Amino acid sequence: MSQVEESILQAGNTAPSADEIPICILKVAWPLIKDKVQMLYQRLIALLSVLGKGLERLVAQNMAWISIHYKVLVRQQFGALPLRSANNLTTCLTHNVEQALNQGMTASLLTLDVKGAFDAVLPGRLICRLREQGWPTNLVLWIASFATGRSVQIRLDGEIGPSTDIACGLPQGSPVSGILFMLYIASLFRLGNPKNKFGYADDAANLAISTSLATNCEALSDLLQEALNWGAAEGITFAPDKYKLLHFSQ
């Protein structure tokens, strides 16, 4: 119960859902209702959307922990995971580069960006990926319900447009979307030598180390083609205008 309480009350107070009830209301009411929430017959319809956000946060936290503990994600994937922040990523990358330079080698880094990120996720392929990774059936079914049957309405100047069905993608503001996206693209970081592949959210990077920058470029060219082939098979594209190449040498 304490984990449920923490997940709900730590949710952000932005973008209330269709019921227009912000999280601050639930924080005020929680001391009065938390005992009743444990009762199976209690169904707080008015607060369902707010509680849904708390449930998504709870699922995300547990999936992130399991992904690390059981090595579902490689060690070089960062973001949306405990103790794997951007600072941790730069520390690992800096260590590898400095180690190469200290050995008289050169290093080159090529970064890629998944085009569309959350919008590129295909629900059917996501479900297949989760089953391949061994997630329990009840959780996979919950995620299938979460990722399908979605619709969107545009609200502008008080006017609400018609509802439009969404066939793909994950909600941008959901706490669980981050870990689901990382699991969706997890196989990208297992191609070739995972040690020199890094990921942060929808960004990927390949590190090549050798005695010359020219050799690094050849290796990165092969790694890029490998990533493009993987993307073509998975229905994912990379944004060419966001490719970045960085060389390290002494």
C-alpha cells in the first residue's frame, strides 16, 4: 500500500485528464480515502484518471527495476531507469574514451535519434517484444489494453474537436511510456558488441576505438548500416539530420 500511495502522490500536477481533476485534489483527500481505496468494492469513478496515472507510475517503477535486475536491458541503456541518469551515461562514455586515449588509441562516437520516438511504437510489435522478453501474461495484457483503443481530441480556445482513433504510438505524458519504449528498442543495443553501444531514451550512440580515425569511421559506417537494417525490419527510422560524429584523439 505504501508503494501505491507514493506512486500516486508523487505524480506531477500537470495536464489533468478528461475529468479535469488535478493530482493536488487527491493529495488533499488522500488521508480521508486511503483506507477505503483498499476495499475491493470501492470504485472512485471521478478519480479514476488520477489513480490511473499513479498506477502507470507504479508499473513503470517495477518494470524498470525488473529490467535492470534480470538484465532485460543492457547495461549501456540509460534514462527512465533507477541509477541510470544522463550523468551516469556520460561517466561511462568518458571512462571508455579516456581508457582508449591512455592506451594510445583513438575513439569516435556516432549518435543517432529515433524519428518520432513514442509515436513510432506499433502496439502489436510491442506486445510481441514483451512476450519474447518473458514478461508475465497479466502484465502484457494490461500493456496491450494501455497501448490500444486510444483516441485523441484537440481542444483550442474552449472548442473541442471530434475524437480520432490512434492506431500506434504511446502517450507522451505517461510515466510508463518511457520504460515501454526502451524495452521496444532493446534489441538495437544487443547488435554486435553491446559494450560500445549506448542509449538514452530515444537516442543511440556507437563508439568505435582503434589506432586511427579512418578505421573508426569504417567501423561506424558498418554499425550505422547495421542499425538501419534493424530499423527497416522493426519499422523504425532514424532522423539523418540529427546524426552527429565526434572524434577523440591526442
